[in-house]
Amino acid sequence: MTSEVVIDVRAREISIALLEDKKLVEYQSEARSASFSVGNIYIAKVKKLMPGLNACFVDVGFERDAFLHYLDLGSQFNSYAKYLKQVSSDRKKLYPISKASRLPDLKKDGSIATTLTVGQEVLVQIVKEPISTKGPRLTGELSFAGRYLVLMPFNDKVSVSTKIKSGEERARLKQLIQSIKPKNFGVIVRTVAEGKRVAELDTELKVLLKRWDDAISKVQKTTARPQMVFEETGRAVALLRDLFNPSYENIYVNDEEVWQEVKNYVTLIAPEKAEIVKHYTGQVPIFDNFSITKQIKSSFGKTVNYKHGAYLIIEHTEAMHVVDVNSGNRTRSANGQEANALDVNLGAADELARQLRLRDMGGIIIVDFIDMNLAEDRQMLYERMCKNMQKDRARHNILPLSKFGLMQITRQRVRPAMDVSVEETCPTCFGKGKIKSSILFTDQLESKIDHLVNKIGVKTFYLHVHPYVAAYINQGLISLKRKWQFKYGLGVHVISSQKMAFLQYEFYDAKKQFIDMKEEIETK
């Protein structure tokens, strides 16, 4: 299996796609202005205690207050609270954590009302994004995740991933980390650290310790509350940190700055793989070039087709995701209804496992498969689903089919499910239902080009249009594009983009910055 990562950096958003054998399996997109907050650490204030829930609400600067349960304070909360006071009391000299005393662990059956007070300062980390009407979910047990290690202040234990089965290797890693870690720090050794040399682990440990030092220095120096003291790495790097696999063949990035950032990170964690990070400079949009745009259009939405006419209906309610499996207009199997149902269900299991990763669906997922009478067929379907989900990094649990033919799946949710609209708003009528004659569309484009070149003074630009429109503009020996170049200069470039609706267009300057030339009432 070949794996590739494609990163599309645009002026307003950044999108990341993971391909396995050229098939889209993971996709994430967010506005450049938006921040992905999971992993961020804040020095914040307790706003309201909720003794009935044994929890409190904390102001971390979001629109809604964040939720912190007593059990999420962490066993070392008392040590954190004392150290926080020592750090805040001296703004000039930082009190070293190596000299900090560790207090007894927090009692598991304690009360939030006796532990915290309104207005108290706490050091917290976001573990779940704000979802729907809920604010972020917090923890008081801080962690700094790297490629091979996870650093946990005040923990003082070394744990090794249970996925490392070799007893000898586990003992080697544990002894190695014990010898290099500083006092008052705990470390979790991740699965990918298996077989790594001490130099690699020591280098990463120093990077993680630097992040802690920077965060606690901000706590000491800042007086504003709430205040973010540690921000997770950029989206591209954060995704790669968890996803990166030595089997990756290519990582393509279409932005020089992000390309350099990704290249630096890969050079740090896997120097021998630095050459797989490539800067894409083609004129065709990067997602179109790798056939990702078409896969996005066909893979999102309420109805998802898979093989031989069968399809899934995916609905999202407040409480759960509901999936219905339909055989559609599929030709019946010569082996009978049972064989037909099994084949459709197995195909649905393959597609559903991909959809869970692709949409990052979390919480409870209920799947209504086509009824099957044979127990061995139901068991085969359950085993197929379990096997497909082995590639999923999110924690999940799958139950066998119930007597009603329903499969229940729970999957770790840390942020809202990816919701990509595949329906296109009419770009020319803005939903009003009436447009000017289509044959005048190219005249409209030319008037925009004339305004851009002669009024605004932009000589070099890229016009993105639908592939059909691009084909029309480029057709013939003396094409419309060629006429525009004779009239307005050779800086006129026409780009075919699958993202565009039929009569939609976008202008970009020489630096690939978006130029807004759209008007609801187009001038004649």
C-alpha cells in the first residue's frame, strides 16, 4: 500500500488529504484564521463551581466557558497548584521545577468545592474542541506530545506503549528514558519509539522540555488571565506528527512557507525521509492534479455510493450518527438473497470504515445493515468491520450485530465531525433563480479582465473557471484566451478548477492571493 499526503494551502483555508493507494481516506480543512485548539495550554481562572456535577466552568477566552471535571484535574493537581503559586510570586526569577516538592495525590473521591475556589488560577489543557452548544473540555494533567515521547510534568513515571510486545525492548526503553529524563517529569514512550537509538529519543526529549520551559516562562511573565501559554504546532505539522509513517512515498505542499515548515519537521524526526517533502508548483490546483477534488465531491454529503449501485445514507443527529445501508438498483446475486445481502453489507463495512476516518465522525454511530439470517454471515461482517477499523488512529469500540440487525460503534471524538457541503450555490444568481444569458458569460469575464488590467493595474493574474468553461476559452487556434492575451497582455492565465461551479469564476494575482471581483448585481 502506498501512502501520500497532499497539503493545499490557500489564502483563506488550509486542507490536508491523506491518500492510500490514490484513494482519499482522511481529509481535514479549516480556515487559516481559525485555530485548532486541542493541545493548547492556558493559565485561566475558575468562573463557576458546580458541586452537583463535581465539576467547574473555566474561562479560557472562548465564547463559551470550558468544562473541567474533578476527575480530570489529575492526580498531581496539588503539586501543580503549589508550583503555580511559587512561579507567580516572583516575576524576575523562575522557580525551577526540579526543586518543586511533590504533594500527595488528589483523592479520587474528593469534591470540587473543597479543591477549587471561584477566581482561582489553574493551568489547564484543552482535550476536546467546542462542539455544538458545548464549550471546550479541559484537563489539569498537562502533556506535551512528540513523535516518540509524551512528556508529563509532575508525573515522575515512565510508561511504555502496550503495543510494544517485546519484554526486552520494553525494559530497554524504560531504563533508557529513566536515565535521561529530569526530576519531576514523567514520560510515555509511544509505539513508534521501538528500536530507536538513545540520541533520537534524547533530542526529542529536549525539544519537549523546551516547550514546557517556554510555557511556564509565559505563566511567570504574564499578568493577563486567561492567557494561552502553549499553542500546538501548525495543522500540517500536527497532523503529520501523529500520521507520519516511514512508508510514506510523498508529501506534496503548494505553499513555500508551509513546505519549509513541514520539511524542517520531517528532517528533525526522520532525516532519511526529508526528500519526500516536495514543493508543488504546477498551474493546475493541487487537489485537482491528484484527483482529490472529485473524491471529495463524491464522498461527502447525505448519500454515499459505493459498489454496484449500493449506497449509504448518513445522518447526523444531536445524539448520534445514523447510517442506513441500501442495496439500491443492484442486480440480485445468482446465489440468492442471503449472498446478495452479505456482499452489500461487506462493501458497506469497507466504505463505512473509510467514511468514519474521512469525516472524523465521533460519539455513537448506529449502522442499520441489510438483514442476514445466517449467524456465520453476521460474524463475518463483524470481523470485517473490526479488521477495517484497525487502521483508525482514534479509540473505538465495535459491538456485534444486535438481534435487530444494528451495529453499534463508539469512536473517540475530539472535535466536530467534518461537514463538507457538496452542493453548489449558484454563483451567478445568488439563489434568486434567474441569471443573465449564459452566452454572455465570457463577455462578463472580459469586462472583469479589462477592469482588472486597465483600472486596477493588475497585469499578471490567474482566472479560475469550471473545466468546461476553460475548455471553451482555450479551444481553437485563435482561442478566446489568445485574443485576451493580445488585448491585455501575456499576464492573462486561465486555470481549469474542479472546485468551481459551472458559471463561477475567481481571480488570483501573481502571488496567488485572491482578488474579489464578484458583484451580486453584475454591471453590464
